[in-house]
Amino acid sequence: MPSFLIINADDFNLTLGVTRGILEAHQRGIVTSTTVMVNLPGLERSRDLARETSRLGLGLHLNLTFGRPVLPPAKVASLVDGTGCFIRNPGRVGEAGDLSEIREELAAQAEWFETVFGCRPSHLDTHHHVHRHPRIFDVVLDLAGALGIPLRAFTPEMADRIRKRHLPAADRAIGDVGPDPFWQPGSLLAFFQDLPPGVTELMCHPGYADAALAGSSYCMQREVELRALCDPRVKDALMAAGVQCIAYRDLAPVLASR
């Protein structure tokens, strides 16, 4: 089987600078899809910017760890602090968050996406990868099943569970954040050379480090990723490797052709 690659930029609508960077990484670079944070301010503006391009896939970046919930804070009391904002502790959400509140908040985020964008998201993933926690994975998998859309799979084991729900799943997802930029030209070129057969999701975090991003632990690193994703050498390497770049909307037919 040939190698297919979904290049998904997380955090659309985190800040205007991040949103603009993601769009640039799509228009000038190799990004094929993004996932939207719908609980943050500026969503309608981000929607209008996204409508300037019809090719960018739009998924939902489910969020339980940053900003205010879509539901009234009193309805998700186990997830918020005294100011009504999500508690910024992914591990705590997985261990102590009330599952019924998590289920209702995530469903509300999916509903709000459809209200604002006029369509269902192409797929689901989670901020801070909280669906890697078993309790939250079960909730997010149920939501994906109700919507009939793919869910990010970090491992073949996760992909197998998703597919047992008759949902499309990539074989694996690669990418993260840290003190250094995760993706740079060299790391991308090396990644393409060793890309296994099947469908891989490359998760990335391009963006511009605007004032609204101040204080983030992953700030200037986003600009490094943006430049790497738009680097002509990276595009040329993808073509030379024969990798087929797709978005999540293309995933089901690709898997059906195996």
C-alpha cells in the first residue's frame, strides 16, 4: 500500500496569529486540514477567514483544558476553576473530571461547531491530547460514533478500536509540542524518508506568535514550524517520496481501497 499523509494543524482559533499562520501553512505549504477550538473568542472571524479557501479540511479540536466552556460553568463544575475557566491540567481532567459533564460539554462543542460553520466537522481530536486518557477516549469515541466522523488515533491499538465502531481512522499520528519546535525542515525531511505504508497523520502547530499568545509555552516554536511547513525543500521531498497528501474527508475512500 502506498503512503498517505494527513497534515493537520491543531489550534485553529487559538489566537488570530495562530489562525493566520495555519491558513498560510495551507495556502503556501503542505497543511491539508486543521482542527478548530470553538470555545474561544473570535470564532466567527476565524470561520470567515477559513472560507477564503475551500480546500482546507475543518475538524473539531475538542477542548477541556483552556478558556471557558461552551456550557455555563455551573453545569461543568468539575472541569472549571473559580473564574469559570477550564482547569489547565490535562491529567486532572482525565482522572477527576465528571464523565457526564465531559460528555455534555464535548457534545455542546460539536453542536456549536455545526451552528457556526454550517456543517459537521471532518474529524475530532483533542487539545493537549486528552483523549489519550482511557476515560476520556471512551467519551470522545462515543461522540465520534454519534457524528459518524473519524477520530485521531495515536497508535494502531487506538485505530483498531475506532474502526471497530465502523469509523475511519488513520493508522497513526505523529507530532507534539515541547521546549523546541517539534517540526523543522530537517525533521520533516527525515520523517518523509521513513514514512511507513498506510495512512499517517502528521500533527503540527504552525502560527504567528502574536501578543495574545504571550505566556504560552509553545509560542515562537510555532513560527519555526510555519516556516518549515512552507519550505520548498519540504514540498519537493514529499513529491520525490511519492507520498499522497490527503485530508480527513478523503480518509474513508482511501481505507476502502486497501
